[in-house]
Amino acid sequence: MNKCYVFIGPSGSGKTSIASALFEPKEKIVTSTTRPPRKGETDQKDYYFLSEDKFEQLITEQAFVEWDEYAGHKYGSTKREIAQKLKNGDCYTILTAAGFWALYHAFGKQIQPVFVTIAKNKLKQRLEQRGDAPDQIKKRLALFEQDTKELDELKKLPNLIVLANNEGLEATKNQFKRQIKMLKE
């Protein structure tokens, strides 16, 4: 059975870097957002960067399996994109916990949760290094506690993968591979 690995965790925890290191670019679920592109991001590769009006139109058309507002911007995953990627093989996406639950209810056991944890001081350092504005850093740190509380609910799932991303990318990739192997045993 093909799986969609959903990476969940605080903003700046390394979800995108970890997922990109573990999967091929073609396996990425390209989600939609109303936020402006960050330096180096490309439309239709990193996200579908949409206007508020276009995003609202897709909500009205019920094109999204999930959508959410996070740190002042909307993010959403279309049903078509996920179904197509799952048809072709394993895939991955980065979502909030609410987004994960929407996918889980729509696609069932094909959706594999992966929660990425990080120490709060390490998170602040990463947000600064990636160039987030001071007001955005403050917002994201305020959301940190809320994001980590989501882990308690996710722990009820027997197949949850939890990655501690405090020791660098290679160590975290190895954690993922070990946990996948244990789930398959």
C-alpha cells in the first residue's frame, strides 16, 4: 500500500529539510498557500502561491481535502494532488496537526504521521537563520507550545513516527529509517 508521509511539528523544526532529504522531489505533495514566496522558492514546485481570491474560490469549490490558516496565511492540500501522488507511489507533505487529521479521515491508513520535535532555543535560532522577520519569529514561538501539544493526541496512533531534530539532518534521517524499519516488522 502506498503511503503519504505527513510531517507535522513546530514551524522551523526542520520538517521541510528532513522530508526533502528523505524523498524525491517528484514525491512531494505541492500544497497551496496565500503567503508570499521565501527566497529561493518556486511557484508550482514548492507551493502553488495563490491570491486570497483564488484560494477562497478553491474553498468554495471544495477542492481542498484540508486547509488551514497558520501565522496569518492560508495553506491547503487539494484532493486531486494527493490522490494522484498516492496512485503513483509513496509521497510526503508538511502540514499542521489539523491538516493531518483531515487527510487521515479522507485517506485512512495510507496517511503516515511523522512528528518532528525540536528544542525551543534551537527553534528560535533556526527561524533567525532562515531570515524570518522578528514579528514572525515571535508569532511562531508563541505557536510552539500549541504545536507540541498536538503530539499528545497523535501519540494515540500506533504508527506515529516521532523524530527529535536537535542533532542535525543525518541523525534525524537515521531516526526515520530506524522507525520505518520497526513499523514494517
